[in-house]
Amino acid sequence: MIIAALDFETTGLDKHEDRVIEIGVSLYSTGHRRFLDSVGQLVKPDDPSKTVSAFITGKTGIQQSAVDHFGYEESSALSTVFEFVNQADAVIGFNIRGFDWPILLNWAKRKNMIMPEKLIVDTYEDCPYGVEQGKLVTMLAEAGILLSDAHSALADCQGSLKLGVYYDIDAVIERAKQPVVLVQSHAPRTETNSENKQAKFRWNPQKRIWWKPVKESDVELLARDVPFSISVLDKSITIDQLQTK
């Protein structure tokens, strides 16, 4: 199987309005167990109002001057991403369902291009049950893998693939095919809400609930392992509605 690993650095977290300022894409063969091709590029947004803030520079190390002088035009960078994705059987990334893939779909839409349908593999969600979710650099460290250039798009995309390989890429891909449901915690409210935080539930202030995405097949395992009751939210509630910026 050929897998395209994908990561973006952007001007912000708005999946509709913000722009990509760096792409990282790699092709990986599960048969040869090696990377076949990789590209990392800075990208110059076609909207001059979308600039690199001091916050983004602090997080990624990317400076506006570097984007201005070395960034590829958006159409060229998007074509590169399409070239890699078109050659792949699946696309992998870290939090790719929640961020990078929606960013890519909106980017393609603005350029009147249609992204081909691919199996999306998310190493934040699709690692085996019991693997503690956290930042990419932390999950890699737990697996004994050093991510030496965090928030470089190319390093992050390859790191997400290495995480999947560590946990058996074939098993991770099979988990990616399983549906995800949103689960609500019914832990008693406390001053610290430590039980929810320890179990990696997230707080939504609008609906005033603690929630987390869970593989449908893992709901009973989670119910067994947490010291409070849980329930599956109605399917009309989406992850986009619960995620807070």
C-alpha cells in the first residue's frame, strides 16, 4: 500500500479563512517500508491580508520574510499536494480529520479543484485503544521516536507516519475504517475536574459538557476503564460543533 503523509502549517486555526504557509507531504510504501518521495515547501498565500503573525512565528519558526522570498505560489503548492495524494491509497496525518484535511478541501474549493476521495488515517484517533492521546511530539516520545523539528510541516507529516508504523500501520489503517462516535462524560463536577482531564475528555462551554471522540468499537472498553458513567451523544451533534478555538 502507498500512503501519503500530510501536514500543513497555517496562518491560524480557522479552517475556512486561514491560509497554508507550509506544506509537508511524503509518500510511504508499506511493502518496501520506506519513504519514496518527500516535499517540504513554504507557501505564499494569494490573499495579502493573510500574513504570518508573531504568534505563528513563535510556534512554527516561520517568518513572513521567508514566506515572501521563498514561498511557492498557492496553485503550485496545491498541485504538489494533489500529485502526492493521487498516487496514494490512503492519506495519514496527526489530527488530519480535525484540521489538515478540512484545510485542504477548502483550499481546493477556492481553486476550483476537487480533491479525490481517500481513506483518511489519523494517528491522533486511530492508534490502538489504550495509547494515550497528546501532542505529536509527546506521543512519538512515548514510542521512543524523536521529533527533532516539531512544527516543521515535513517533520510533522513524517512523524505522524512513523507513529502509525510503530503501532502496526496495517492495524492503524483498519481502525481508521471504523466509525467514530462522540461520547459525553457524566463524572461529578469538581473544582479541578481531574477525572475528566485524566481521561482526556474536552470541555465545551456552549453545551457545558465534557466530551471526546471514540471509536465505536471502543465505547464499552472506555466505559469499563473510567470511574464514571458515559453516554454516546446524538449523531446530530458534530465534532465541529464541539471543538472550541
